[in-house]
Amino acid sequence: MNNKIDFNQIEEIRNKADIVSIIGKYIKLSRRGANYFGICPFHADHNPSLVVSPSKKIWKCFVCGAKGNVFTFIQKHKKISFLEAVKEVATETGFDVSKLSFINNNISFLNPERKRLVEANAYANDLYKSFLNDPKNSKYLEYLKNRGLNDETIKFFEFGYAPKEDDLIYNILTNNNNFLGSQRSSELTWNEKELLDAGIIYLNEGEKPIDFLIDRITIPIYDNNNYIVGFSGRTTGNSSVKYLNTGSTKIFSKGNLLFNFNRVRELNDKRVIIVEGFMDAIALYNCGHKNVLATMGVALTDKHLNLLNSLELETVILCFDNDNAGQLATIENGKKLMTNGFNTYVVDKYDKQDKDIDELMQHKGKTTVNQIVENRRDFISYLIDVKLSNKKSLDEIQSNINFVLNEMVDYGDVLLRTKHFELIEKLTGIKANDLQIKFNELDKRPSVYNKQIRNYNSPKKNQNFNFEEYQKELIELDNLQEEDSKKSVHIYKQKSSKEELLKVLNATRSLIAFLINHNEFIEKAYSEDLSFGKYFINQPEIKIFNNLSYLLNKDGKITCDSLKEYFRKKQDPDITNELLTKITSDDEFVLPFKTDKKRLINKYTSLLKRIMDTKAGYIKTCKMNDVLTSDKSTRDEKIKQLVDINQIIKSKKN
């Protein structure tokens, strides 16, 4: 059979695809002139730096340099092969997928290594399922049913059983010592390294291959494209480790996946419920809630938020564990969801004797589970209840009211504000009118909605940080008395931040002057990782810089006059004519018309180094301030992060 790929067919799909609509399923896009802008998902982006051109049918990030067409975006975002991305786009555009040449010719979507690993997992899953349905293992099937799971749920989530023998799966998959006979097909035989890479086995202290799951109920973990990439195993005995989950492998990372996402995205439901663990998701499904996802015990990452955004949701309901840790997780993840524009709710309170939704279903039944989901509360109401219920002392009430009001400023919905004031008044006795006065004072500060999402998982490597330089100062500050410490930190923060910020703004002014006089360097500036991030977002000079690329694309050329006219129409009170005149009249960069290209490049390179150095210096100061002003309970973790960042930088330099 002819295995050639029909590239004319692929080009037909590309021309037919609405690139804005398809990319818009994964990131939020806003129109500016002829193009669309969004937060780039391929680096720690803070300002909308990814541009989509519907006329050219291409996209590009002016910070990290990633670029391509609709296929390469899907391929890069979902970490799939090019051909699999073509199939997805074809489906989106209504193209008859069965007519794709590479479908008919059975060309694999996966690279050979990944293909072998997911096939090993699929085969292991078939083995686990067959062991569960073996009559001699009937007690394990009964165990699941005694937990309230029905046959349909057990089949849907593909429960299995990993036997007690510690190397049975290894022997079957490798055909060790002709375990299954000498005629075993090579396609159904894997070597030790492949099984290690897939996470199916591990090596003990004696380097002997051991099955990862032994004497456990198994649940397969699918990725977003319906490939099995890992497993969760639940003990049925007295093991101190209740769940054993596949660790990070070449095909699996918890930070990139949400359990059951591959099924939920087929529902087209505008509402999802998010839980912490596999069994909680399965318990909710068993109660009739098919639209349930699990974070697999980790905090929501940027990748998770991108997945949720692709579902075009109207409502997200949090249903984390019913203990203090679950409460903290609810607050942390609720803030992330609210910051990203999701209408966020939390399930109603239930008896503390039940640790999670799985236990609640077993002890109280489906009716009670469904009631707490339907009686959900908006996120701010949940926060008010957590912080103010059963508080007696006046200082505790005052402190927690201030906390709640701050959260309302950052995350609250104006339509629910009266309701929230009434709830606080009911719990504390503080009058709603007084709460409104205090709220108005706090509301004068910039809201979190004007800030971009901070990168919780992957700090930018170019944010240089010399930890050793500040370690001594940190220890000295920590040894001061509490009041003296607060005072010293405040002075340090105020002085160092102001000095470093002034350096950044001066460098930025010079950069703007150069770019206005030499428009040809504007696109280059955006490709040189000049991402200013959360620390600079509201500075007038940075606002001007962040509009240069847009204006160039819109008008084809930028002059001092056109820049002034643009910001006059925007009516930004921070950007005055005086400021624009000061920035754009820097004679240092108004070079003669016939200046040679080499001189221009040297000027630009020198300026680029200056802006990067000053930016790094300011970020370094802000990072250190973050440590100095943090609570002792979180300081150790912050210090560890700074040490890790510094080690990365050192390794890069070496």
C-alpha cells in the first residue's frame, strides 16, 4: 500500500481552518486591529505576546519566538505528532477524517519511542482488567461493589487488578525466559528500559525488575488524546500507602493532565466539577456527575488552566478534601480560577467525619452527594464562611474581615457584593455600611484583574538571582525583634525597589526613543524576550512599549505624532503629552538618515543589554523582597526556590 502523505490535502485543511477560532479554544484571544493577541502558553508569559494573523493564517510569540500555523500550534500545545494535529484540525473544520491519506495508510500519529510506551501501558491495562475479571480474584471485584460502585462505573473507568506476584507483568511484557513461548511477536514484547520509561516497573536495590503495582486495584490514566500514560493503584489491605501513582515519565506528568479530561471534553458541558483524587472523581461519576475532573493531588498549573479554558466553561465547582489541607487547596485553586475569569463555586459543607467525597458517598449515599453539589456556594461566600465562622475574639474578627475584604477587591463580583456584606454582618455583627466604607478604601488599589497570572511552576531562567549575595542579610533580618524586623524590611524594600525600578524605566525610555526613530527594530525587540512581567505591568513607560508592535502592525509605521495621537484617544491618565515628549525626544538615538546598518545594530545591541540587565536587577530585588516580607511558615520554601533558580543560572553560565 502507498504510504505517502498527501500534502495538498493538508494544505486544503489549513486553508479551510479558522485559525483564530481553533487557537481561541486553548487561549483567550482579544482583537487589536487586524490581528488577535493572547497570553503565550509556551513560556512564562505575563503580557499578551502571542499574535494570531487570520489573513496570513499564522501565529507568533514575540517573546519566546515560537511560531507556526494552526497545525504546529496544536502539535506544540498538546505535545502530539504533526499528523495527529492535522487530524484534530480536520475534525474541527468538518473535513471527512476517513479521507485523510495517512489514516487510510495507517501511518502512526506517535513517534516510535512514545508509541512503544503507550502500547506497553495499553497492554498492561488489558492484563489488569483480565485479572480483575478472573473468578479467583472475585473478592476484588466485590470490594469495588461494596464501596458503592456499580458495574457501569467499574467498566467505564476500566478498573483492573495487579496480582501479588512481584514480577508477573514484567515477565509477560518482556517474555522473560520465553515466559509466553518462543514464538511471541516482537510487537507485543518490550525490553526492560521501555517498561522503566513507561513507569510499569522499577529496579529494586539489587537492580532486579519489580512490577510497579502489586496486589492493588488499578485505574488507567489517559492523556488528552486517549492514550494510557500511567496508572493509579489502590491498596485493598492495610498498606500505609493507600494510593500508588505513576511518577513523572517520558509520557506522563501530573502537571500537564487532568484525570478524565479526555472524556469530559467530549461532553460539551459548560460546567465541570474538580476534585483532588481519582476515587473522588469516580464517586461523583457514580452519582451521575459525568463532568468531573481530578487534579491528581497537585495544585492547578498553567497547563491545567489552559485545558479548562479549552472547554469554554461557564462554571467550575471545587470539591476538594474535607480537611484543613483541602480547605487551603480550595482557596489557592479558587483564586487561580477567579484570576483566569472562571465563575468559581465550592460544594456545600458536609460532615467532617467524611474526609472526602468518596467517603461521603459510601457513608451517606448518592442523595447527600448530589445535595452538596447542587447547594454549592460562590467562592467569596465560601471564603467568608471559612474565615469568619465561629470567630470570637475581636482582633481575630478584625484581622479576618480585612483579609476577606482584600480578597473581595481582587476576586469578588460586584453583583454579589451586597450579598457578601450581608453574610459578613450575619457572622460578625459588623454593619454592612461600615464594611462598604472599608471596602472602598481598599478598592482604590489596583485589582488583581489588572495583573497577569504569576508563573507558579516554572520561574523564568533569565531572572538572575544571586542568593549568596543576600543570604547573610536575610539571616540578620530574621534575628531582629519582630517590630524592628518589619521596619527594616519596609525600608529595604522601599529603597531598593525604587532605585531598581528607576533604572528599568530609564532604559525603557531609551528603548522607545530608539524604536520610534528606527521602526525596523520593533519586531526584533519583541523577539528578544523583552517580556516585562507582573512587576512592570502598570508603569506608563511599559504601557507605551507594549503598544509599539500593535501600532506597527496597524499603521505600518510609528512616529512621535502618531504615538501621541494614539494615547490621546486611549485617554490613559498615566500617559501625558509631557511624558511622551520626554520619552520620544531623546537625541541620543535620533541618528542621521544615512547611518550605516552596523552602527544601528551596535546601538540596538548595547541598548538591549542595558534593558535586560536593568530588568533582571529589578526582578532580583522584587524576588528578594518577596522572601523578606514572607511569613516564616513559607520562607523556607521561598528560599529553596531562590537557591534552585541560582543553581540553574550557574549551570547555564558553566
